Amino acid sequence: MERTFGKSQTGPRFEDWRFLTGTGRYVDDIAPASALHAVFLRSPVAHAEIRAIDLEDARAAPGVVAVLAAGDLRAAGIGAAMGATVVTNRDGSAGAAPARPLLAEGRVRFVGEAMAVVIAETLLAAKDAAERIVFDLHDLDPHLALTVGGPQIHPEAPLNLAYDWATGDEAAVHEAFRTAARTVRLEVADTRVIVNSMEPRGAWAEWADGRLHLCVNGQGVWDQKAKLAAMLDLPETAVRVTNPDVGGGFGMKAMSYPEYYVIAHAARALGRPVRWMSDRTEAMLSDNAGRDLVSMVEIAFDAGHRITGYRVETLSNLGAYNSEYAQPIQSELFAKVLTGAYDIPAAFLAVKGVYTNTTQVDAYRGAGRPEAIYALERTMDLAARELGLDPWELRRRNFIAPSAFPYRTPTGESYDVGDFARVLARVETMADRAGFAARKAESAARGRLRGLGLCYYIESILGDPTEGAEIAFPEDGTVALYVGTQSNGQGHETVYARFLAERAGLPVEAIRVIQGDSDLIARGGGTGGSRSVTTQASATLAAIEVMVAAFTPFLAAEMGVELSDLSFDEGRFRAPGSNLTPGLIEAAAMARRTGRTDLLRHRADYTLPGRSYPNGAHVAEVEIDPETGETRVLRYTVADDFGTLINPRLAEGQVHGGVAQGLGQALCERVVHDDYGQLLTASFMDYAMPRASDLPFVQFGTEPVPSTANPLGMKGCGEAGTVGAMAAVGNAVLDALWSAGVRRADMPFTPERVWRLLQAAA
């Protein structure tokens, strides 16, 4: 395909009108009026044997249609466990794969695990009946610490070890450390967070004409469709999955969850639609959490302060079971950007995954890459201090040179392009680093501590490299664009419609973007891993080429010109000697009038030849009140290399959202359990989320180096803001605290924690 760059056009988002006026169509808005309500009874303890569970009183409650536990599912032929990806251990064996039942069977392993479901005519009746279920649980000791060992959770995982994985050249790294002029070592904690999408998880299921329809607020429909068919022993043709408007996903909604299978079975068994919507505390108990790992990070330097070796040993918490992608996240995905933007000749990563009696941990915005960059960039800042170097200069000294691309990292990634020093120079000017000393002095005059923090990140686009696009011309004169990705609020409808309009010369107001329906769209990769716009725009470009090629011979005949004389430019077909210049909508109308219905629909798939690697620099400036420990982010500056931008405004919005989530984790978000596994942060009264007053204005700029890994030169931007934000804030906080004697500071930087650090140093 010819390499063509985007036009970087910005305009208003089309979908915002319905979102801002309350006319969005979310899963809980569109459930059938006749749908029964499902309520799940969840375990009140973290680890226990289920000695008995009595459902009879609940079944007799008013308005109840059915009450199901694990035995009822098994009797109906649904005994399969939830699926999950496992990694290959260092010894060549597979990671542990303990069965995760849809409803707890024999034992509960975390507070919030579903034990039974009540299906009733109303939500209130279902809740009342759930209170009537009588159960006998024999408490077992919970394993809660991020350590190997402790009370056994699964027989398939001795010492609660889920996997023991490694990559890199251990011998070369050992030699680099043996011969190093200096080494730096830091333990880096990356705390567990709850995703807290604005719209909690929910779904409804119905059966009609022997087919299942599951409507779920997910991040794609095809993976869900395949899993439902397998779990319910159905042909895939008998399953339809749809995603309506979705109020945030962030990776957490990309997976299947037990509730979806259970309500699908209940709808089939009862012959009526069944709906389920979690409330906020239920979501906090049952949604996959994010992060939760501790890494020991070591860097070896030569006498010129060039990095010669890098070593990371990580302990990762998976929760009570494997979630779908949990094992690869802190191992394989962490390794994608292990060495960041630096020219490091030898690196080694060793990761152990541990089961604990807590909710599962899986993908959260960035999925392994923010964790890797956080560990690296916090340690690089400490290294600069210990080596007596400017942290900006230490980074410049170790950047991969532009002439070294394409560059193969020690973990096998092939970075295609980059000019990291140029991006860093841009952010240095934007952030007014030269004026920081004066601002620091002004803060000191008011008794405040001021710090400046830098993070240079690199990201890796993940997910299926293949995507499809289909363009159709309905009879009403509009244009339908069928896409295989799924918007969760990113603005896909806008960017895809504008892209098609610009490239095909179509009126943007005539274009309808159709997504999230497995009956209408044959296949697709969904949304995740910052893949959406890069893969979808490339597929749309391929579909336009297919469409133009299909129309050309037809129009040559209709216009009475030679095939070789007909061209397509600026949205119109033209030929010398003809006064006809039809656009694609006119061409489609001509095709319909002449019975050429084959020209009314055009599809193409496109596979990216390689990954792209967005990168950039984040600079945070914080001020701390030593009397209270309050930390405020006063200035925040980002310079990114996203390659070619299709819609700069939407890209900037993605960065703002990502930075907000990174700042939330850095400043205030943290999951806390007590010694018995009870979640102490199970509501917004207890779990701190960032507010508007916590966030500064985010200054955003780009220094694009177009990627060579796709025809548009694009690099994904959906997760980049989060990847860079945590370390930038962490480094700024430590910079502010360093003069007070503090030598280590871990997230979240809440007032109490910062105050205690200052008191201990004093």
C-alpha cells in the first residue's frame, strides 16, 4: 500500500451531543422491559470452605423466578471453568491454571466471589431474596501478602506460585554488574488500584429463535462471542454479542466475567431476558483490579555513566485466580518496554506471580508498560542523584541514538524510529525548566517544598495487528462504515467518520460509524493496547482502495471513457473529455439503478507489518506543605511523539485522561485490605479518586517522528498519558523531599504518607 500521511484535522466530536444531553444508549438503558433482574450473592469472607448453602427460602420469596448455585449450573451441563492465558515458566513448564468456577464451588477465595444468583421480577425482590440464602462457611486462613508461600489457595499452585518467568541474558547482565564502575539499586512498589470506570459493569441476555443475544458494556464483541459459544456448547452462529455506548473501559472491561455466562444460561433456562448491573461497591469487589507489584531494580554503569546492564526482579499479585490476561501482563507485556528509551546492551527480567485471597488483577490502562516505565524511571532519577549527575543529562547520555534505528532491544522488541533527545529538548522549553529555580525559591519563601520530576517513556502498541473495515451505501443515501474496534468514550465515531470523509471525498454528515455488533460485523479486534485508530484507519484506507478499484471499470463504461483515462482524486472520478465527475455516493446511486448491487458494499482487512512505539517526556512540578504533607501538582507538561496525528484534539484528550489516571494513582488511589481480606476501600467514601481541583492544566505538544510500521505513520496514544504520569509525579515528589532528608518515597503520595516521611527524616 502506498505510504500516505494523515491530514491532522480537528473538529467537534459527533458523539458528545448525546452523551452530554443524557441520550446515550448504555447497557442499563436498553434492557428489554420484560427482563428479569439478577442479583449475585457474594462471599463475605476471603477464604473459606463452603460446607452448605441453602437456597430454598430464597426460592420461595415473593417475585423470585429462580435461584442458582454452582450445582445447578453443573446439572445444566455448564461445568467449564473460566479461561485464562498462562505463560511459560523458566523451566519450560506452563504457568499454574487453577479452575475458576462461574459460581464458587467447594471454596470461596476472595471477598466478593459470587456464590449464587437470584433471578426475580424486580431488582428489589432479587435483593430481598438474596438476603434469605443461608450458607455455612468454614473460615480458612487467608494469604494476603505479596509473597511466595503462606496459606495454600489452590492445590495446582504450591506455595501460591502462579508462574516463575524470565527473559533476557542473565549471564551477560551478571558480567555487566561484576565489571561495573557503579551500580544503583531501588525497590519500587506499584500499588493496587481499582479501575472505577464511570459506568460500572453490566449486561443483559435474551434468547430468540434458538439464538443467544448478550448485550454487554465491553471492549469488543468477538472474543466474548467465542467464549460464550464454548461455555454454553453452542455453535458461534447461534450467538450474537453487542456493545452499546460504553462509559469507560480502560482494559478492565476487555475480559469475560462469570456474571455474563450465568445470566446467559438463566435467560435460556427461563425463556425470558435477564439483566444485571453492578453497583459501585459490587464493582469494587468484583472488577479486575490493576497494578499490584513490587520490583527490585538494579542498573550498572560504566565510568562514563553509560548503562551497561539492567536487572529487574518482580513479585506480581494475581489475586485469587488467573484473570484472562493476568499472567502475561507483568511478564511479557512488562518486558515489551523493559529498557525504555535507553541503549542498554544487556538486560534481564525475572517475574514471579503470586496468588492471594483478593480480587483478580488484570489489564489497566497501559497493562504492564506503565509498571515497567515507572520502575525504570524512578530508578534512573535515583541513579542521577547517586552519580552526582543532572537527571536530564543522564537520560540524554543513554538515549538510543536516532541513527541506531531500527533498534532491537535486549528483550527482542524492534523499535522502528525515534528521536528522544529532540522530544526531551522540546519539553524542556515548554516546561520552562530554566525558570524552575526561581519558582522553587518562591515556594521556599512561603515555607513550601517544590520539586521537578521528569519521566521519559516509551510504549508498545498491543493487540491484534489485523483489523477490517467495510463501507456500504444504503438506499437512503448515507454511507455506513463498519468497524472492528469498540469505542469506550475515546471519540471513535468522530475520528473514523472524518478520516473516511477526508480520504474518500464523502460528506462527513452522511457517514454513520457502526460498531459493536457481531451480527453486522464479521470479525474485529476490539479496543485495547492503544491499537484502535492505527489499525482501524489503516483498514479503512485499504477499504477505500478496494472500493475505488471496484468502481473504476463500472464508471469507465458508464462515462464512455477508457479505463486507463479514469482517475480518482479529491473525492471524484475524472477523465479527460467527460463532463461527468461523480463522487462515491453518486457512483453508488448509478450502480443501484443499473442493478450492480455488488458495488454497494466493500470490505478490506489490513495487517500492520509491525508495532509502533509512541514515546515522550512528562514533566511534573509539585509543591508540598511540610506542615500537613499535602502535595499539589502545580504544573504539568507533556511532549509526545505520536507520529502522524489523525485528529490532534482527540489525541490531546486521550493524553489528558491518561495523565489524570496516572496522577490519581500517584497522589491518592490505593486499595487497602484488613488482615482478614476485607476490602476497606469499597466505596468512594474510602477510596480516593482525583478531583478536578487535584489536576493542573496539562500543557501538551508533539514532536512527531512518523512510524514506519503502518501506512499512515501513526503511533497509538490511548495509554501513553498514564505510562508517563506516575514516574513524573513520583520523581517530582522525591525531588521536593530530598532536601529534607527523604531518600525514598512510594505511591500514593497522600498527605499522611508524605507527612510521615518528613517526620521520619527529621
